[in-house]
Amino acid sequence: MKKKHLSQIIQGKILMAVAGVFAFLMAITMLFFFFFAKDRTINLIHTGLESCDTNAVCSWDKNRDQAVHAWVEYIGEYLKGEGADAVYSAGFTEYLNTIVSQNKSESELSVIGSDGIIVASSNPENAGFDMHLKEGSERILQGMEESDDVYIQDCMESPINGSLMQYSGAPMPDGGYVLSGQSREVFNQLKTDMLSKSIPFSRIGKEGYLLLTDQDDMIISSPQDQYDGEKLTLKTSPKELAESGEIVRANVFGTYSWVGARVVTDNGNYLVAVYPLREAWNTWIVSTIVLVVIYAVVFLIIFLLVHRMVMKHMVEGVYSLNGSLQAITGGDLGEKADFRESLEFDELSDGINHMVSRLKGLIKEAEKKINEELAMAAEIQVSFLPREFPAFSDREEFELFASMVPAKEVGGDFYDFFLLDEDHLALVMADVSGKGIPAAMFMVMAKDKLRHSVKKHGTNVSEAVMEANEELCRENEAGLFVTIWVGVLTISTGHVDYVDAGHNYPAIYRAGQEFTIDKDVHCAMAGIMSGVEFPSGSFELHAGDVLYLYTDGVTEATDATDEMFRMERMLDVLNQNPDAPVEKIDAAVRAAIADFVKDAPQFDDMTMLVFRYKG
């Protein structure tokens, strides 16, 4: 397709805008009068019919609710006065018959025992019927059991005696249920009465009204009883209107009106809506005025379009491409420059898109190289940690297992363990602040210096950490720090001397009990300030005790909603099987974390060490 010059495009756009506005106005003028007034009238009539019918049904529901509550109360008081066994007496059946005979809204009234069997009824055929025997009756019984208030069942063939009934019921306070049955004839009559009461107060628009007719088109109810008892004569009967759903024009008592109908009871009563044509004509007049205002506004818009079209179109391309460039410079490399209304903008869009495509290629290459180097760095980092398990397989006094699950980036977590001599074992868990290559390098340095100083000072772990801290502070230009838990176990006695330099409290399992957090002696983190003292603490391990060390990557692992795993969940997992082998305990915690976070990305290393003292 041959591209046009910008000036040609502008001229074409102006002509198209003017022609389009006129065509649009002509179409609106022709269609608006035809559809708007009639659609509004049809909606008013259908809404009026539905609203009146719905109000009658709601009134019936309310009547049922009140009636059933009353029967529950009356029957409850009767049985309270006569005794619970009175429900089986002839006098109670007569009492139910009296209620039904005195209330036109009831056809039958039954009392159901807690076992689902009808123990008494105003209809002798119902007595002794087990509600569980048939699907319909069991559904009614289940509905009363599950309902918070009165349960109402749609009209159905009675599973009890086969007649067409509308059931409603509710549980009694002392057990059992009251079940009210209303025949379809009674329901139709009640609904007719409710419609008759509401019709005098119902309106459609300002002058429209509703009529209620019987199957012979005789008017049962009308506004102010004006037409009650008269026959409604229409070319199309209310029955035909209700079946077709059509709205027709007819002369109703001397007034030309729109007429629609709706069947409201199955004995042939119809709700008829009457809406005078003169009110619809008033709507058309208002619509005409609205259209005149629309014409004035549209012509003003045309004038402004002609005045500003040239300037708008000339700068539109600049604005579009400038917006794309801003999005690209803001980091959105998925943005496409796609303004192609002229040859000039076509070439410019292609140039921008080619530049972005080349830039994305360079970024992808750089990311690939960085990821490869980070993966290599992570492998190197892990290689500094002891990885042969079982560790010290020749020693029967203890067993230990440690693991580190690194995040995507290299980080600063590390663990360590080594024998100082035949009777002393050092355990280390540490976490360097920050991530990336600086944290990994600081981790290697911290691990090396801490191991050297612990081997030098032995059970004097306070001096060992102080010496390591001084060396770290001298070589810490990046301002990093490290939290450390280091302990030296005297293997023959189970005595542990430790220093906790700002690290997570360890969890300790005492044989036969459960894991708890040991809030030990805490002090400052290492690498921050020289001259700091690191007070030590101590505790005893006995045969079967387990020491669990970890970093905050365990307790602060988060799921997709940013909820943390937390210490409580960690303890719950540890206490599920505290006597399991140490590698099983480690695996259980890692599995629980994986199940908790699911597909959420891991932001921190997860490092843990499980040590069991056998004595």
C-alpha cells in the first residue's frame, strides 16, 4: 500500500470528520425517535408488572414466615402445658384441626418428631408418615434441618398424600418440626388477595396503572376500585398478551394506551399494565428537545475540529513517538513505536523499534553472562563448606548434618564444624549482611578467620570471636557485618561454651521432651566495631539432646502473599519427629518450607545444622 504525505492525510481526515459527523447525526435522528420512546414504554410496563408480582410473592413469603413462627409458638405452649406426650392424643389432633379451620391460609398442619415421623396432623392421612421414605419429603425434612429460619418449599406434588401443595416449616425449640401445608388453590387465593391490596397503590410512570383480571377477563382489582367487576375488552386478550409477552396499543376505558399482561396465578388470573399514549408522547417531546441540544453541541464540536484538526494531527505523531521513547527510557523495552500515518512517521517508528530490538539483544547477552558468573560464584561459595556426610563417621559420641540452600544470588550464609582435638568439637553458624559478590567474599574471609581463631583459643570462644572481629574490622572497607553462633563442645562431658554474636537463638531438644528456643547470651554482631567484647555463655548437652542452628532464611522464608514461615512453624516441624536421624530432621524442615512458599521466589539463603549428642 502506497503511503501518503502528511498534508494529504490531514486534508482527508478533515473531510472524513465532517462527513462522518453529518452521517452520524442523520442516523441518530432517524433511529432515536423510533426506538427510544417505545423501548422506554416497554421497559416501564414490564418493570411494573414484574415489580407488582414480585411484591405479592414477597408478601406471601412474609405471611408464611409469620404464620409458621406463630404455629411453632402456639404448639410449643400447648405441649408445655399439656405435656410432651399430648402430641399423640386425639385432643391435640383436634387442636390442629381448629387452627386449620380458623385460618384460611392453611390447608393442613402437621407435627414431625425428631426421628422424621409425623406424629400428629390435621389431615389424618399424614399421621405416621416417615419423611425419610420419599425423596420429596426427605428434601423438605433436610431443608428444615439446615434452614436458619422458616424453610419454604416450592409447589410440588405432596410425597405424603399426593395432592398439589406448597410446604413451609421450621424446627421446634424442644425438638421436632412444625410443617404447614398450603394447597395450590389456597396459595392462588392468597396471592390474588395480596395483588388486590397492592394494585391501588401501584403506578407505571405518572398516569399508568395496573389491573387484576380473572380467566374471564373480569376485573378483580383496579385503582380506587374504579373498574372492579367490569369486563376488560381488548382485541388481544390478557391471556394472549401474557403468553406472547407483547405490548400492544388499545383503547382502555376511553383512553388510548400501551397494554401488556402477565400471568400471576395458575388458576387464570392476569396482571394487566395500562400506560396512556399521551404520557409516552410527552416523553417523545422531551427527547426532541434533547436532540436539539445534541445537534447544537455536535455542530460546535465540528467547528472546533475544523479549527484544530491541522495542529492536532501534526503533533499527534510527535506525542505518540515521544510517549514510546519515554516508556523505553523508563525501562519498558516491550514498548512499540507504532505511529504510521505518514511516510516520515513510518520510517521513524521503524528506526526506534530496531534500536530497542538491538538493545534488548545486548541486555540479554549481558544477563546471560552475569547469570553464568553468579552460578559459578555460588558453586565456589558452596565448595568452601564441609559437604561430606556423615561427618566424623568414626566418632560414636555424636552425629551431625548441615545444609545450605542458596538463593539465586550468591550470599553470605555459612556453617562450619571441625575437631580442635579428640575431646573438643567446634560448631559454627553465621550470616553475612547483604548479598552478591561482596557478601560472598566477606563470608569466605569471616569463615577462615573464625576457624583460625577458634582453633587458637579453644574453649575460650569469647577471645576467639574478639580476635576474629578485630581482623574483620581492619579489612572491612565495604562496611559489612556478620552474625555468628559459635560453640565448642567438650565431647566427654557434653559441656558447650558458646558466643552468640547477634545470631538467631538456637533450638534445643532435650531427650524425651520437645524442641524449644534457647534464648542464650546475646551480644553485638561481628565486623562492625573494633574493641567490642563478646561475652560467652554455656549449657550442657545430655545423651539424646539435639542442637539445631539456622539462619534467618529459614524463619523469614515468604510465600506469594509475603507471609513468613516464622519460628513457630519451624518448631512445629522439628517437634513432629525429634528423635529422627539428623539428616531427616534437616530434610523435614526444608520440605516444610518448600511446601509453604510453593512457587514464591527464594530471597535469602537457608542454612541449618543439626547436631545430636549421644553422650
